[in-house]
Amino acid sequence: MQLSSISNSSFSPADAAEKFKQTKQSFDKLDSSLSSGNLSDAKDALTQLQKNAPPQSGKRTDAMSQKLDTLSKSIDSGDIKTAQTTFADIKKTLSQRPAGGPPSDASNTGSVSQNGYFNVTA
């Protein structure tokens, strides 16, 4: 499948940078909350992280989605040990991905052309 020339006029690099900053702050807060064993703050940080994360299309069943689901359930149930272990695994997985790149199991690629159009090739 090839999809070309879809204009996204509402895209702004400043908006993307702010969204990234908010996501990073939520991720860091989740990390510190879990490290200190504060489940209440961890739950708040995870909720904020999910709000700031880019939207997902369709039903996701990849490994990262499963890890995030396990993290959420363990925080909700008060299982700090599983939450800490799962989050450590998530951080390890993220550190092994190319910076700014898609997950290693992504089947679609895309790019933004100089005229602001998004090109997707599958």
C-alpha cells in the first residue's frame, strides 16, 4: 500500500515538541514514583502519560502494548513489585530502539516531505 500527499495543516513542530516534553515529564514522573514505591503518584503519572501519548489506530497487540497493559493492571491492583519490574522492562525495550524511530516490529514506514505532505509506504 502506498499513500501519498496527505496534508496535515494542523501539524506544528512546536506542538510536537511540547507534546514530547509533556510525555517525557510523565514518563520521568512514573519512573520516580515507581522507584520510590508511590503507587498513587505512579497511577497519576501513567494516566498523564497515556493522555500525552500519540493516538494509536486500531487494536494494538504488540509486545509494548502488552507491557503497558501489565503495568497499568499492576499499578491498579497495588502490585508495586510487578509494576517496577514491568517498567524496567519497558525502559530496556525503549532504550534498544533507534532514537525517534518506530518499533522494530513496525511494518509501515513514512516520511514528511519538504512541502509538508506525509508519505507512507507499506
